Amino acid sequence: MKDINYNFGKGFTFKKHVPGEVSHFERVFDVFKDLLTHTSGDIEEAFEWLEMLDKEYDIFTDEYSLEDFEEDLKKRGYIKEEIDPEDGNTGTGKGKNVLTAKLENALREYALDQIFGKLKKSGVGNHNTKKIGVGDDRDGETRNFQYGDDMATLNMTESLKNAQINNGISDLRLTEDDLIVEETKHKAQMSTVLMIDISHSMILYGEDRITPAKKVAMALVELIHRKYPKDSIDIIVFGDEAWPIKIKDLPYLKVGPYHTNTVAGLELAMDILRRKRNTNKQIFMITDGKPSCLKLPSGEFYMNSNGLDQYIVDQCLTKAAQARKLKIPITTFMIAQDPYLKKFVEAFTAQNNGKAFLTGLSGLGEMIFEDYEKNRIKRI
């Protein structure tokens, strides 16, 4: 990449681009944000990882140490000290470092930049549809004013021209009959529920699958808040049971000693979307394993980790069909390649008339981003 100097009168001067200096803090901060996501928000563990990395890659220098970095985090409002009530005050005057809301937000922004690239914040940021209606994008078409039209859509040039034609230049009056408005395209709103599998298999076999899932969730939330502020997104997790989590809790998400109750996750997702007023709804499900658990009417759990249990599979397919009747498509991101899992996903997707991606971890964010864009454009 080369910089261009607009040397007017003498032509252009090209020179090699020299990137600006990155401060010690910013250089370490990017590494630290990545480590925090891996450690589920455990600051002390992230500091330990920084020390280990420093021994191999010389992250810190004589003029900028780990202690300096920790102090900068506090000065900039990214972490704060809190006394752990279980430990009490030990008299040292030093409490436990915890993340602030500012750092939680920085983690979402970092995930967005990592997965989707840097996006400029837009205004209303909704996707267009092919329907004409109340919206923000003007398409060049005009029509006569009708009662109830937003005055902000008036085309004053055309309206004044009409007034001149209808009333003459000597008696220039602007009446309702002269008014011309510009057509706008209706903008669809989308309600999305993102389901994240937190069963134990998400960290089995030496592969960390929960961290990429968390990054995708944080990036998707940040994307929607920046680019599509009229949309809504809810995050739920599912193991033996399913429950919603707050956006601010995403960095702290951990897997548990759980089975995979896909049915409970789908039930909760549909309950959330039933309460949404807009017509465009969808479910994204990130999972790496087969459904292996469900809750019986008696309240007991039925679990089977051996292969695909037909009883559990049938319950999942029933929920997929219910979502289809509610016009809620489900997009499944299966982080596995097992042939028998592929057959289950194909049957599940057919029941819902949704989509499925059998994928590794590397392209997960890009695929969810692409599917989010496409899904919310095509339905109104």
C-alpha cells in the first residue's frame, strides 16, 4: 500500500506507506482481549497466559511491564478491583480484578473486527425489501401526497413546481393538492435467537469449540447493534436444560458437564420469538454434537449418549416442524463432520425447511454473517 501526495501543479508523488506507531498498551491489549475470551473472563488466568507468552515472544520490555499494563487497564476503566465477599478483607488492600462494562464492550468490538472486519457505524441500518412502504431509503419514485404521509418525505422542488403551475407565479400558494412525496422502500426488522451448545463435548478431544462460538455471538451482537439497530437478538445456551443469558455475560460463558438438550433450546427459542411483534424471525443454532437429552413430562431427564437415540431425534424433528409452522427458519451450524450427525442435520433441516452448514471453526463467523444478511432480506 502506498500513500499519495496530491502535489497540485506538479502531479502525484507516491511513497511507501509507513504504518503509524502502535502504543505499548494497544499492542498488548489486543492479545489480552483474545486471552480473556479463552479464559471466559478470568483476568488472573489471562495475566498468567500473558506471562507465559512473554517468555517465548517478549511481549513486555524494560520500559513496559505486565504491572504497567495492569495499571493502564485500571486507569482506562477496563478493569477494577473488588473485594471478594467470600474471602473478606485480608488487610492487603488488594482485591480481585474484574471486568468493567467498558471491557465487555471492547471484547464484542474486538470479536466483530476479527470475524467480520471493521464496519462503519450507520444510522438506522436496516435491510431493504422489495415492498413499498414507510422506510428510510428513497428510490426516486414520487406520488401525490396522501393523508398520513410523513412530511419528511416531501419533495419540495416538485411541490413548489406544482404550486407554480396550478396557481401561477403571481399568486404562489402551496396547497395540499400541490404536495409531492417521495416513495420509500419498507425496511424489514429481524428478530434473531442464537442458540449456543454448552455441552461437555464443546471442549472434548483437545479442541476448543466454545471460544469461537462465543466470538461469533459477540460479533453478531455488535454487528446488529451497529448496523441494524432496529433488529433484536437474544442469546440462549443449552446443555441438560436451556436458559437465556445477557449479552454482557457472553465473555464469561463456559461449558459444563452437560448432555445436549436440543429440544429444550428450541422450545425456549420459539417462546422468545412468539413474543416478538415483527414478522421476520429466525433461529441460529451452533452445536457440535447430537441431541442426547430431553426432559420428560414427569420432570425427569432422559439421556442417551450412545449414537442417535430415535426417541430424542423424533422430539427434535417435531420441534423443527413446529418452528416451520410458525414461519421460523432454523439455520444449524454443525461443528462436526460425523456421517451419522450429517444425516440427523439433513432430516432436521428438511423438517424445518431451514438451512444447515456442516463446518469447521474457521469460517463460522463469515457464514453466520452471510446467512444473517440473506435471511433478513428475503422474507417480509
